Amino acid sequence: MKYLDLGPYVRSEAQGVPDFILERSVREATIDFCVETDVYRPEPEKVNVSAGISEYELTIPAGTELNHIIDIFRDKDRLTPVSYARLLEITGDETSRGLPTKYSQRDNTVFYLAPLPATAETLSVLYSLKPSASSSSIPDTVGKEYRETLVHGALYRLQMMPNQPWSNIGQAQNNKILCDKRKTEIMRQVRYGYAGAALTVRSRGFF
């Protein structure tokens, strides 16, 4: 679904806003929403680990960026997340190898394992995504399911703009309160699931 598909809902409180400003506001609201809630979780990716290699990159759909890694599994066992400084301390001069039990991210593109893998194996990585700054659409699983929250977030941004026909500081604050309240509820749902299980969706790119 395109960001502009939310136009009719946004324009009910921000009449006269041009398409390019509306699209930017919805995109920014969506990025913020995905960053805070981890709501867009592709199915776990199988990553083939090679002996002696500590750095790995995930396959990210077009139009998205890696938000952060949520969990890495070896069968039923979770690897432990640590700071990048701690990971460097564990790997040392990389002469010692073993079964990786820790992982870390230095940025949002790759992840690192420690200690340095001694043998090849396959790990499952659960992670969340966010739209890129150049995207123009979002998966229906996000846009349709969380339309109301995204509209509140976009309206807050639009109504906070000074000296525009749609400027409305009071209403902007109201939309922010409604958006933040719903985000808190969604964060809980995403974390624990509607029936106590983790939520995942099939990977579909933002464009």
C-alpha cells in the first residue's frame, strides 16, 4: 500500500496539504512507528555461519533498512546479546575459536558473533525492519492493520508545521497523545502476541 493511500484519512484534518508533504509525513510516521514497536518482523532468516568468520549480513527486502536484531537461535537455544565493546573483548586477537554464544551489532547493517566460530552451522535470526527514507509504500500488513495510528502520527507532524493552512498546535498534541497511547498497546501486542506468542509476517518489501 502506498503512503498516499492514507491521504483521505489525513486530509480530513489537514485540508489542502500537497501530496509530497503528505507522503513525507506518513513515511516519517511509519518509520518512527516501526522503530519504536518492532511491528514489522519478517519470518526468521536462516544464516549459514562459516568457520573463522564473525561478521554476517541479513537479506533485507528492497526499500527497507534493518531496525535491529531481536533474537538469534541455535535450535532452541538463544544467543546472548552484548555490547560491541564486550564482543571485541571476547574475540580478542581472534586466535581463539569456539561455539558462538554471543552476538552484537555495531550498526544496522550487519551482526557479529563471538567467540569466533570454530565450525560451520546454521543459525535462525529474528529481526525487525523499518522503511527507508526513499520508500513510497509499505506492506499491507503494516499499513492496513495500523492505519489509525499512522494517520495520528502523520497528522501530528503536519499540524505542528508553522504558518500552514492545516497548522493546529492543539490538535497536533491530541493526535500525538492518541498515537503514543496506541503505540504502547501495539508494542505489548508485538512483544507477547495476541495469544502470548511472538508475531512474525512474511517478508514484503517497502518501495
